[in-house]
Amino acid sequence: MSFKKLHPLLKESLEHVGFETSNAFQKKVLPKLKGGADAYVIAPKGSGKTTALIIAAIHKLKAEAFEDSPRAIIVVKDKQEALALKGEFERFTKNTDLRLYALYDEYDIEKQKTEIYPGQDIVIATPARLSKLYFLNGIHLGEIQLFAIEDADYLGRNNAYNHILRLSESLNKCQFVIVADELNSKIKNYQNSFMSNAYLVQDK
């Protein structure tokens, strides 16, 4: 798809980092994500699926901060992945006022509650810490518009699958996206719950 239909600030960011047009897989997946569909985004590393998720998230939030509650949650495997994805998001949000926060286990949870409280738009979180903070009333998920699992091949370890399932049951209606290299059995099991109407967008 053409980047012409994206939010103007997002288009500026894409131009600034040298993205002139989407690649073949992004042309397939971006219209689904941009249209608000639940989707499994399955493609090998290097296909541009993470960049597609970032573009869709920023466009969905209209490239601007709004009130106090997070509007997008991106779940990742661990601290390293949280910080890396936050860095990727920052490449595309420098000319916006969107607020990004990396939430992970190896940090004082009381400090995290304090840092999230003033307002965050996109929270990139590990499953266990997000679940713990939510059930301690440390993060409000009532305004979530996008709930995504990035690089979801790790699911099945450290109770991550169940953390995400419980969190999904606590959310109001929103867009669910799972991004992975392969469609493994754990990911497919979510079809019995919040991914029941999801499209499968696969790089073949």
C-alpha cells in the first residue's frame, strides 16, 4: 500500500528514516491492520512485519498523545526485547508527542506504577510484569485500542500464554494482533478465545 493514506506526522517520520514505500509483505498486511482487523501476522525474520505493526499502531493512535491511559499494549518476551522495540518505535515517533514506556520484570514495580501514572500511550511489556501490575491496579487497560503480541514464538514459556489469556479477558473490545515467525500450536490456541475472528496474513 502507498504511505499516502497514513497520518501526515507518520508519513514525515517514514520519509525521515528513508522508508519510501512498503515491501511486498507489508502491502499485504498493512491494509488489514490499518482497517482494525484482528490478525495473525506470520512471516520470517526480515520480512518487515514488526515495522508494519509499528506503523499500524502509530496510525491507529493518530500519532498524538491523548489523556492518561495506555491505548496500545505490545507484549514482548523479555527486557531486552522491550527496550529494543521501544527503540524501534522511537525512530518513528520523534516528531510526535506519543509517550512510550517499556515495562519489564527487572525493575522496581512501585517505580513503574509511579512512572506510568502521569500518562503513557504505548506500553511495551513483558507478560508477567504486565499481568502483575494490572492485578495490583497499577495500570489501567480500559482504553486499549490495540493489544499485540510481538515475536510470539516464545509463548508457552514461563506461563506467558496464560498471562496473556487472562489479560485479554479483562479488555474491552479492541484490535488483537499476533506477530510471529511461525504459527505454532500455542498461538493457534488463541483462536478459541480472543483470536476467534482473526485473519491469517502469511508470507508464502
